[in-house]
Amino acid sequence: LHLGVTPSVIRERYNLTAQDVGSGTTNNSQACAQFLEQYFHNSDLAEFMRLFGGKFAHQASVAHVVGKQGRGRAGIEASLDVEYLMSTGANISTWVYSNPGTADGTGRHESQEPFLQWLLLLSNQSALPYVHTVSYGDDEDSLSTAYMQRVNTEFMKAAARGLTLLFASGDSGAGCWSVSGRHQFRPSFPASSPYVTTVGGTSFQNPFRVTNEVVDYISGGGFSNVFPQPSYQEEAVTQYLNSSPHLPPSSYFNATGRAYPDVAALSDGYWVVSNNVPIPWVSGTSASTPVFGGLLSLINEHRILSGHPPLGFLNPRLYKQRGAGLFDVTHGCHESCLNEEVQGEGFCSGPGWDPVTGWGTPNFPALLKTLINP
Amino acid sequence: SYSPEPDQQRTLPPGWVSLGRADPEEELSLTFALRQQNLERLSELVLAVSDPVSPRYGACWDWGGIWGKYLTLEDVAELVQPSTLTLRTVQKWLLAAGARNCHSVITQDFLICWLSVRQAELLLSGAEFHRYVGGPAETHVVRSPHPYQLPKALAPHVDFVGGLHRFPPTSSLRQRPKPQVAEAVG
């Protein structure tokens, strides 16, 4: 029995033993980024680890903070990102990126866009962590094509360098909007970029037990209206579209678009410590993303200790291996348009890959076995 | 002139309030995304280092004397950096407009400059900067609710200008009510 998701619950579900932690002897590192002008406090992290980190070796402070850490209150998202990235990617050097305030009080406006500032950082630092988990997303239709295409190129630059970028798939299910009077699902970017790994969300079947996982109804997923389907996922997507018994009307989505998410992890019912207060039942795919990212950091740790290069851009290999090393999630559907036609239901999970939980959630020892060799 | 981002949403996100026109002498920083080169080649390299079916997957490569499976930032810079013509055209255009404290990144494909609101509105025709406050942290930003245009001569050299339309994102994390279960929980 448990009263919400803590590091022990996560480590039990994903089969992490007390030995599955960083060695502290490699140049391995990981990072989390959020752009909400939120700050995290090291004291929260220390308190979190004091409360929940007793059963595994861990670091109680971050190695590097990029961006001014304000003296303001800590934000739940910033606290959650760090606390769970350092619980699954335990004892691995961790960077935190958080954007400084936009007005520095001198009448000069950092009118920058925080996410753009992070991209510039990627283009200006030779030595960066291997894994980056990012909680940021916007509706595709609210962004210009020129902006999305250019950001997509920035992700290609990162992939060529062997960086692994993980983005939350979003918390609005398939999304919904009306185009010339007709409802359609609403894809999210950067989740829909073909050059990042997108992470969806699951819940426990019984919220108070460590059981199998089902879809968390908020888990973002669907098909891009901007980026065509990359060749690495064509077979998996075709298989889903040909076999799913619950497909929404085809007018709601673009079946030829980049489909996402690629993987998933628990996104429901987390304990977080923020401003020294333990807070229960926090939910969102910005929780599942650092969890999955920390596990990839652990796999990088083993690869580096074996003299292999880090994982890099994961998707081609992930789809090639057809989700080996992942728990397949086959129950549940995510939310979408509240209308007669689809009645609030978007896509549903199914065997193999699906546009709600991707290939599924990590089974660490099995995933390590499939990814440790180049 | 032409508009690099005709399809960028410019409506005010929920929770943001306009504080009126920005002071013409107020300073703001803008990010110019410069046109890159060799993107086809970049795409091939990404697949070569990431796709298990690629004959070069997992191999160690001699990247200009540095052995490794992946490119370094300097390799990427060498591949995608803007052409000399692009760099020169954009710098001349910005200097003529009075831009100051411009700085670039290692890959040279972004340029960040400080300008006064007056200079920025002259440089980016159609733009009109307003001050806004909003979001959970009462963030202050300067944005333009009107679309901007660039001289046609810049079309081959600039992808977009950042800092005009997109507002800081908001968190979608939620604290849900404690789940109820049929059986009593000890």
C-alpha cells in the first residue's frame, strides 16, 4: 500500500534496486529545464531526499544552476523536475536550467523568450549534460511555421551531438479546437518534433498500490499537422491505425503526421516538496518526463562505464527494438473534444505503440539490457 | 517587405494584461534567427549516428581529428553556420538601425541585440511594442500585438525574430483531489 507516488514507489514499479544509482566516477550528467520563471530551492531538495531518499544513494544538491535563481518562492514544477530527475537518475551530476526574471529592474526588458534562451544555450556550450528533460509545450496552431521549423533544426543539432532531449507530451490529452466550425484534435509542439523523445503519462490501476499502469486521461498524444511522419515510426503507426478498435473519426487528426508520444511513465499522484512543504497528488506529464530521463541517465552511466558513447537521439533505436524493455500499457484512453461525436474520448492505448503512451513505461533491467550496447 | 511569421498567434494569452505602449526609450533585447546552411547534410548525419540500420551507427568517426560517435559543437558550427553574405547583410542592417551590444553563439546562427523600443519599431516595420504583466509570477514582458515585417532583401538571411509575439508559457501541472477507493485503506 502507498499514499501517492514517491521515489520508492517509482523505483519499485520500474524495478530499480538500491544498486541502480550513478557510480559518481564518470562524466555522466543530466539536466532539467522549465521556463515558467519558477525557482527551486536546494533546501527543498534536501528535505525531499531526507523524507523520501533514504533507500538509495543520491546527491542532495544540484551540480550546476543555469539562469539566475530568484529569491522568490519555489515553484512546484521546478521542485518536481529536480526531485524526480535526481530520484531515478540517482547520484548523477544534475544541472538545473531556469530562466531569469524578464525585467531586471533597470527599465531594460529581457523581452527574450525563455525557451529560445535555452536553445541559444545549447548552441553556445560545448560541454553539456547528455540527457535533458524539458517541461514546455504550446499548441502547434499558436506558433509560426518558421519558428517551429527552426526549433526543429536546433533539435537536429543537439541529436547530432549525442544529446538526448525528452519533452513532456502535454496534459490536455488529444486536445481540441474548432477549425471552420469543425472540431479537431490539437497537437502540441515541441512534443510533435520528430527529433525529440516525447513522454506521455500513466496512472496506477489502483492508486494506492504498485500495480500495472493504465492511461492517465490527461496524457498528451496525437499526430502533428506540421511535421510529416518520420520513417522510423511508419510501421508502428500503421500497425496501430490498422488494428485499433477505438479510432476517432479520421477528420479529427492527420494520420500522416509525426505521431507522439514515444514512451510514457507515471504522471499521477506525486509527492513534491516545495517551499519546505510536502505536497501530495501532483499530476502532469512534466512529472513522467524527468522520471524517464533519470532512467536514461542510468543507462548512459552503464554505457560510459563500458566505454560506449551515450545514447543520443533515441527514437530510431526505440522503434527498431519495438519497445523491448518497456511495460506495454494497453488499457485506457485520453481525453479530447466534449461533443456528441467523440464524447470526450481521444485515442486509446493498445498492444505495441499507441498515440497515448507510446511503447510504454520503463522496466529498467530489461531496458538496460536492450540499450547498453552501441 | 515580407512577414517571416504570418501564422504566429498574437492574441493575448489568458491571465495577461496590457499596461499600454512601451516607452520609446525603453530597451529590449531581440533574438535574430539567422538562416543556416547544409541542413540536408545535418539531417543525414543525425540518422547516421542515431539509426541502428545506418552502416555508420555506433562506429567511431574521425571528426576532423577527433574520434567519436557524435559531432562536437564546433563540428556542428562548421556545418550549419550562416554564410558570410548572411552574416554581413544582417550585421549591416542592425548596425544601421542603431542596435547595440549584439552578441552571437558558437554556431553563429543566432544574434541577440539590444535596441530601444523606438529603434526596434523602425527596424521591424509594423511592430508596436506594448508592456504586459501576467502569469503566476506577475511577469513583465514587452511584446507586439501587431505583425512585423522585414525588408525583402533580408528574406534569404533571417528565419524569424524572437521576442515579439510569444509569451512565457504557463504550467499545466495540477494537484488532483485525493483518489477515493471502495475498500478502506488502513
